[in-house]
Amino acid sequence: MSCLLQIPATAQIPIQTNGQSIEGTFISQVVDSAGNLTLFEGGTFAPDGSYTGANVNGLHSTHKGVWVSTGHRKFVLTVLFFTHDAQGVFNGTVKAKIYLTLAEDLQSYDSVAERIVTDLSGKATVTYPIPGHAVRMNVEFPDYPPPQ
């Protein structure tokens, strides 16, 4: 039994992606109910298969998750975050199960998410697919010269 406790989760084991790395930070947008692509979050895919994201919605906690490569430029990400009401009181969770397809140039991805919104009793209240798009964040040098 103690040996099993020492085995990392599958999503935590590095997977060979033949140079198709999703590791890094992406700025993501999702399609809203009106069909518009809107800013959603900035998130980082770590080399160990973990994910952390910061949402634009102040009523959401930090997003925590795990990801794994499933094929040529294909990935699956599972994320969980907590939700709060306008007074900051915890009122449920959201789990997102997301298919990601990395672009040929590795600088963006398209996604389709299934979100499961859960109330305080653990009952799933809403499930729906959401398309999205994200762009890799790259280092940008300031336009002015560095200090001497």
C-alpha cells in the first residue's frame, strides 16, 4: 500500500511531446453566451503537468489543474476553482475538462471545455461546452533603453 502512495498521478508524469510543448503562460479567451470571444484568464502550464490560472472574475479562486499530452499537438486539461457570492462567501466549485489543440507554430491553442458547476451540497447544477482560444505570452522588451 505504501508503494502505491509514492507513485505520481499520470498527469504529473512528464510526457514526450516531440517538441510540441504547451509549457508556458497563455492568455485565454472563451466564447460568452452571446457568441463573443472575451478575455477569461492568464494561465501557466508547468513542466510537471500542473496548471495554475488567474481568472478575470473576482468571484473565482485561483484555478488549479493538471494537464497531459494525448497526441500530436493534442492535450487534455482538468481545472478546478472555487466560486463566491458578491459578499465573498464560498458558494460552490467549477470543474472544467478541456480539450486543447496547439497550433502548428505552438504560439496559440483552440479549446473546447466542459464546465461542471457544483453547489455546496456537491450536486452538479450546470454542465455545458465552451469553445475558446488562447495565445502564448512571450517576453517583450520595453521600447525605452535599459538603465545604464
